[in-house]
Amino acid sequence: MEDERSFSDICGGRLVLQRRYYSPFCWEFCLTCPGLSLCSLTAVTCTVCMILSAAIFITLLGLLGYLHFVKIDQETLLIIDSLGIQMTSSYASGKESTTFIEMGNVKDVVINEAIYILQQKVIYYLCILLKDPVEPHKISQVVPVFQCSGPVLAEEWDSWIKWWFHSKISEESPYCFPETLH
Amino acid sequence: MVLKAFFPTCCASADSGLLVGRWVPEQSSAIVLAVVHFPFIPIQVKELLAQVQQASQVGVAVLGTWCHRQQEPEESLGHFLEGLGTIFSHEPWLQLCRERGSKSWSCKAIRQQVPVAPGVPSEDQVMLIFYDQRKVLLSQLHPPTVLPDHQAGDAVASSGSLAVVFDTVARSELLFHGDQYDEGPVRLSHWQSEGVEASVLGELAKRASGPVCLLLACLLSLVSAVSACWLWKLWPLPFIRSKLSTCEQLRHRLEHLTLVFSTQRAQSPTQLMRKANMLVSVLLDVALGLMLLSWLHSSNRIGQLADALVPVADRVAEELQHLLQWLMGAPAGLKMNRALDQVLGRFFLYHIHLWISYIHLMSPFIERILWHVGLSACLGLTVALSILSDIIALLTFHIYCFYVYGARLYCLKIYGLSSLWRLFRGKKWNVLRQRVDSCSYNLDQLFIGTLLFTILVFLLPTTALYYLVFTLLRLLVVTVQGLIHLLVDLINSLPLYSLGLRLCRPYRLAAGVKFRVLEHEAGRPLRLLMQINPLPYSHVVHTYRLPSCGCHPKHSWGSLCRKLFFGELIYPWRQRGDRQD
């Protein structure tokens, strides 16, 4: 003999109580829990989906921003005698940013040596010295070149300089040196 | 030095002829401006060049020959061109040559007067730099290099070579008036040969702008005369005017409009840009204001706003009353001095009661007032926002009053406490020396001083709490007003015309130039392409931003905190000509 009644719990969900009578000394009670509400399930799934997609979207935006503003693909230094020096940085997204410095403002291009006292290493970096427009003998600015790849260690510079001077001598147009660094 | 020849890209496909331009000996650069085609009479060419030189103060001369020939070199033409070198003598004499349909160029620069071997003319190395003449003509270098004045003419030793190129092209407008298709004596090829630019609307606008400017300038001067009338100087009108941000904004806009419609022409490109920026800003403002107006007047929004205003003010007053009741009890579990608490609480409650009655008195007129105020939006969105800020200030006037009372009380208490604390320790403030000195007090002075000190110390939490609560409310109102002012400032000072120009015509605002090396063959001269490097957006905003009202917070955070601690009144938005309270 079976009997069924439905109640509601404190949250309003529906409980079903089943009563089975096997014999005077054997009874079985069966309580069915409230089912999973479809609304709450969809709500939770939607929220989680939205949060995840928002996170993905933000990551993509951040990646695009990184590629467009931060990640430098290639830097070029173009030296034209008696005209000026041009530095181009091209970013991973294809953007190119160029700076041109006229020869009248350039005092010289030098290789600076920096000594890390604590880390005990010596690095070299190339930079351009700019003249002060008011006083031509003073240096107003030091512009480092090839900023993305950073400074180069001493052993590398040796081979660099030798290769550069060799190519300068063998080049037919002695007044234009494009110098590309990846 | 290597000789640099600046050659316009538009002349690269022109027929053979003479090269006309400017030679800059200090930088060893030849700036070619146009090509004169055959047939020509040398006298007329020289006359034209003299005319241009006089009008523009630029030393224009014949620089050399240009030869655009077929595959087979024409011998007669070659000899003829060389013969021209004797008629128009120029040192050095350029000979540019291009084979039709191919990319191979050749150039020679011959110097007669610096012989390596006597009798043999020497040749210089030449570098060809192509430039887009129209873009260079229209663009403006930033920062603007001030080249020596027009009377001095050719003194260019100190400035950069590129500024000279830009300046030369910009000043040679007269040379670009005649064209190879014209009927004049001399046929020239330059950037206008690709098609003379003109627009009917542009010409009409130019013709109409004169009388329109005159009319508007008269109207505006009338308005400014009325506003400067002596009636407005009677007290309390100047005081009210200085407190209302609407009047400030209206005055600011009037200044802008007077500048834009003044009948004087702009002296420099910067002034022209400034005028254009102001005009675009005013137009945008008025457009946004009209949109707001149409939105307000549609579907009776004004009526709804007026209906909602009085209940909102009531609600705010009720909340304040609840707050005061809470303060009069045991706020946050703190124990207040009952007597002082009751006095202050009842005092403020009475003020709120007065305020509510005032609002209820005004309620029948609110809709009319709002309707007329809404009309003012057609003067611009900034004016509407300023009016909104003023309305907020007026509606929260009671909060301002409470803040002033609380702050004054607290300030008095703090000063009293500090002075009595000094007495407690046997010291005194020396006004003459502006420092703390020791002082011997009488016994009764010490007794009364200590009593008063104790009283003030025990009353401090109550006063401090009232001060804190009302200061927070006041800061909230000030923040809201501040945000509105920020928006108004943004609309006022953003240089929209310059930004639009940077977006659509980036070559007009140049930060510099950039070079690209074109295909290079062995034995041929080096060819470079010069392009304009546009100014970055941040620099555009920085260079061309319009001056704003000047209503910026004058305090740093540190001084603000200090003022708050000592109970001094804060006025974050000091406007010009304000008096101290």
C-alpha cells in the first residue's frame, strides 16, 4: 500500500513524502528532495559564462594593447650624412613610430659603457648626443638607440663593430647606412 | 657636403624644362619648386622670378635643367639644355635627367668656380629627396620654428634645413598661381598641375564670412556693453554673480564668441587654429544643448521633473531629520553630552523645518522656472550643466549652512583647546615673535584655564561628530558639483577642430618628417622619399587646448586634510574675484 503527500520546505521547494506499508511491523518512508529549478540553473550558468567571456574579452583587449603599444618587433636606425638620423620602431601590430633628428642637432653618435657594480658586469649601448640649441658646445640630451633589445654585452660589440666598419667600406653609397636590428 | 636636391613628386612626370627654386648654400640644398616648360623667353622667366622674389622675399632662381626623355637620347636637346647654363648662370648648375617609363634617374651638379683642375668644371655628389609639394605647402611644423623675419630674407644658418624647406614652399604661393595650361608667357608645372583645388562652398563661405562677422561682432559688442553696465555693479548683484557658475560660463562663452567673430584676421596659424577650435566647440555645445532641449520638451519631461523635485527635496529633508535624531541619541554606540547634543540637534532641526516650508512655498512656481531654465539649454550644454550645478547648490544650501555652523563651532573649540593646552603647560603664544614662549600665570588664571580646558575636552566628541557628519555631506555635494564642472571644462577646452584635422588630414599638423630609401641601383644617385610625420594626439591636445574657466581646486590633498582637521572652511572651486567668507 502506497501513499503520497506533497509538502513544501522552508525555501518553497516541493517535497514529496511517500509511505509504503509492507506489513504491520514494516514501514518504508521515502522523501523526494526538491528538484533542480531550471531558472536558477540557467541563471548560474549564464553568470559564469558572462564572467568567463568578460575575462576572455579583457585578456584579448590586453593582448591587442600589448601588441600595439608595447611589443616592438623591429628597430631601424637610418643615418644619412648631412641630413640627419632617423630611428623607426615597428610594433607587432604593424604600427610604426618614427623620430628624425637633423644633423644640425646631432653632436655625435657614441658607444657608452655602463658598469653594474653590484651585478659585476659591463654593458655597452649606442646613443646619440644632441646639441643644445642655445649653447652649441653643451650637450642637451642623450638619446639611447635600439631601446627594445637593450644593451649588448662586450663580446658581442666586438663582432658588431667589425662587421659594421667592414660593410661601410665596401658599400658604394658612403653617405647612407641603414642599420636594422630585430 | 653632399648636395641635397628636394624635388616635388608632381614634377616627376613633367616634360623637359628648366628647374626653378631656391638654393640654400649653408646647407648645400637645392629646393626645386617648379619646372618651366619650353618654349619660353628667358627675359620673361627672369621677370617672373623677380616678381616672385619681391612678393615673397624668397630667393627664387633658375637652378638647372630637367630632362624627361625617351630611351634614345636626343642629342639636340642635350646640347640645348647645356647651352641654357650660360644664359641663366647659377652655381652649382643642376642637371636632372630621367628616362621615360623607367625608374632610373641621373643627376649632376656642376660647379664652374671651384675647379679641381683648371678649366675643368667639378661635379658634386647629389642626393635626390622627393617631397609631396601640396602636403608640405599645407602643413605646419610643431614646435613652430620662428625663422628670421621676412626683411632679412636668407638668414637661415641657425635653423634646421627642414624648416627652411617648409618655409620656402609655404611662402612661394605666387609662383603656384600660373600653370602650364594657362595662356601666360611662362608655362610652369607644380602641384596645381594635377588639378587646381577649389570648392564652391568654400568660396561662398569666404565671401559671406565678412558681412556675417561684422554683424555678429556688432551684436556681441552690444551684449558686452549691456553686461558691463553700471547697474550690474550694485550690491548684492556682483556677489551673486561671483557665486553662480552660470554667469562665469556665460562670460567665458561671450569671450570666445567675441574672439571668433572679431573682424581682425588671424595673425598666425596658431591663432587661426584657436579660432577654429573655439568655433567648433561652441557649435558642438549648442548642438548638444538643442538635443537636450528637444529631449526635455518631448513628452512633458519638464512637468515630470517639476513634480518629482519637491518630493525629492522633502525626502532629503526627512533623511536629514532622521540623521539628526540618530545623532541626538547614541550614534554608533558613542555617548554624547546630552545637553549640548539636544541644543545642537534642535537648532539644526529647526533649520530643516524652515527649509521645508520654503520649498513648499516655492512649489507652485517650480514648473514655470524649470521651463524657462530649460530654454537656456539652447545657449549650450555647458550653460545647462552650469545651471544644474547652481540648482544643486541652491537646493543643498541648508547642508552648506550646517557645515558652516559645525565647522565654526569645531574651529573655535580647536583653537580654544590649543590655547588652553598651552596654558596647561605654562606656555603662551607670542604674537609679536610668532612663536610659543613660556609664561608665568596667576593661580586663578591657571584654575579657570584648567576648568575651561576640561570642559572643552569633554565636549569635544559631540562637536567633532556633528562636524564630521556635516563635512561628509558637504564633501558629497561638492564632489557632485565637481564632476559637473569637470564635464563643463572638458567641453570648453577640448580642441575638437585640431583633433578632427589630425584624424582626417594628418599632414597638416607635422611633428617632423620621415625618410624612406627608394630603390637603389649601383652608379645611380641615392633617392629618398620625404614624408610628413604627424603629431601624436596627446601633443595635439596639449598644444591646442583652449584655456578653461580656471575653476580648478587650488589645494593639494595635504592642505585639504590640514584644513579639515583644524575646521577651516574649504572652498574647492574658487572662482575669479571671490571674496573670503
